[in-house]
Amino acid sequence: MSKTLEERFWEKIDRSGGEDSCWIFTGAKAKGYGRTGWRDAGGRSVTRSAHRISYELCVGPIPDGVLLDHVCQIRACCNPRHLRPVTAAQNLQNLSGAHRDSRTGVRGVWWDSGRNYFRAAVMVSGRRIYLGPFKTLSEAEQAVVLARREVHPFSEMDRR
């Protein structure tokens, strides 16, 4: 007898760390996110994100237009305790680091070579809020972390 989709799915989840640890999807990945596929009743290929399948199996349906935020910041994690339903705007608040083009390595901080200081800002509802100039990277980083704690309630990274 062949295995069900659910049985095949759970075989690809490493839960060896326990109920509170990350449950890592060991199958195929795209950009770090687990992806799993199967053929539907009509023979068409269907592919879905592993963390969404896990959430639906353990918690229930995900409403249309809702994203699942990995609170743990591990894209391959499928532990529903590490996933929370959010809007796209809320999901953006929980980014884990600087933009890939960042020269400072700190999200929201850049060097202003014309003025010889660091600048810092946070984004709120698509608007950039400047926090001022800073002499050191450390001061600028501290300012953006404090500001994000105020204006980004879904940012787990700044609360650790």
C-alpha cells in the first residue's frame, strides 16, 4: 500500500530536537524554504511550501492573503510553534539583518561619505524616518534597534 501525502511529508521533517526546537524540512528547498510536491487527482504537478503544509496540518487553514512569519528566522523550519500568521507589512518588520547591499552590515544604517558620519533610519508604512547622524556605527545601530522596538511590534530580532 502506498503512503499518503501526509505520511510522505512527515518523513521529510527532522524533529529530533524536540517539540520546541526547529523542525527542519530535509527535502527540496527553494531560497532556503522547504518545498514539496505531488500529483493531484487530475495528474497535475502541485508544489507547496513545507511550512505552510505543516501549519495547516497542525493548526488549521491559513486565510487568503496571510503569510506565515518564521519567528525563529530559519526558512526550512516547519514547527508550527515557530510560525505566526501575519500581513505582508508585519512580515517585513521581522527581517533578520541588513540588506544584501549593505556596507555597514546593520539594517537601517549607512555611511554618508559626503558628511563623514553614519546615518540611521527605520521604515514605517513605506516611509523612511531618519534618526539622525551618528559618529560611530555602534551608536547608529543602537538607535535603529531602539526605534524598531517602538515602531515594529512584530520584530522579534530586536527583542533578543
